[in-house]
Amino acid sequence: MTPAQAHRASRLVVGGLIACATLLGHAQTQPQGSGETSQKPMASEAGRVRTSSAPPALAAPAPLVNLVGQQARLLGEGRLRFLGLTVYEARLWSDTKSEPGRLFERPLALELTYRTGLQGSTITDSSRDEIQRLGLSMKPGQLESWETQMRSIFPNVVSGDRILGIHLPNRGALFFLNDQPIGQVNDSAFSEAFFNIWIHPETRVASLRKKLLSGLNP
């Protein structure tokens, strides 16, 4: 990936997890399973190159299994691609086959496995922009508070890293990097807003949304 392509791809986040308005209109999603060559990790903000320490992926993410038990199941999965390159692979997990309108009544987990390096600041910026675009922050100062908390949580990632976000009804969201805790936001409104970046009917990643929700009851 050239520096120019890496910069443009870094705006396709969200955990990440997400993408900015200009680029997402051209992003394509594909089901997992096709062969992909991992891209070289980008340097961190401190100028060092880090190698992913992600453990092998489990049938379901270990932190989710610890919370809901073995009933955790995969609802759907897909890839976010840009210019022929995979930005991340996404999986959506829950402990039940819910209806689309009742997803947030049960624990929900979004797992993003990155195939390119991204800065934590980019993940936060893109998340904030999408929450704002979707009108999911309603109280004065709420979005600014959420942004501050996200900046303290989201790290720089390299190819192979996995960020897992878990929604807990009426509690908030927990976040993990390669199954290790990196932070939490004790605000259920934030948790729903954050996961709606991918599953809201007006998300910019509509094709990916369709794949992630493919296992739900009609």
C-alpha cells in the first residue's frame, strides 16, 4: 500500500470500526473466505512499527463468552474494502436470534480484525463524525464527552489486531484489543450510538450492514 492509499484507507474506520463520508461511498464489502494478503503495518504515532499480538481467533471472542456463555453466536460477517484492499473484517455476535428492532435488548458484540494499520485518533474522529451525521447524540455536550472517552480508549492498530466492542443493555460498552481490556464507557446511549455506526438503517456501510445482520430473524 502506498502512503497515499494508506492515508485514504485510514479514514475508513470505525475498529475498527468506520469510514468518512467521502470514501465510504466507494467502499465495497465481500463475504469472508477469499484469499487476502495482509498489508504491512503502518508506523505508530511515535514512529515505531508494532507487530500484532492478537491471539488466534476463537469460535466466539473470549470476552463475550465470559459474559454470556457458550450461547454466543455469529449473526453475520463481511469485509470492508477500498481500492481492492481489505481495511477490516467485521463480525457481529449476540446470544440470541433477535429481531432487528430489538438488537440492543441483549448483549451484542462487534469484532473488527484490521488488515491495515490505523491511528487511534482516526478511529475516534471517524466514530464521532458518523455519530454526529446519524443524529445519535441529542444532549448538549454529549458528543464532546463521548469523543473524550473514545480518545482515551482507542489505540493505534496494526494489521492483524482485533478490536472487540461489547454492548451491555442499560450499562454501556466494553472494549478489548486482542482480547485484553482497553476501556469502557458507562453510558447506554453511547453504546447504542456507537454500534449504530454499522447497523443503523442509514449507515454508510449498507452492504456490510446487510451481511452483519443476515442471521437475524426476519
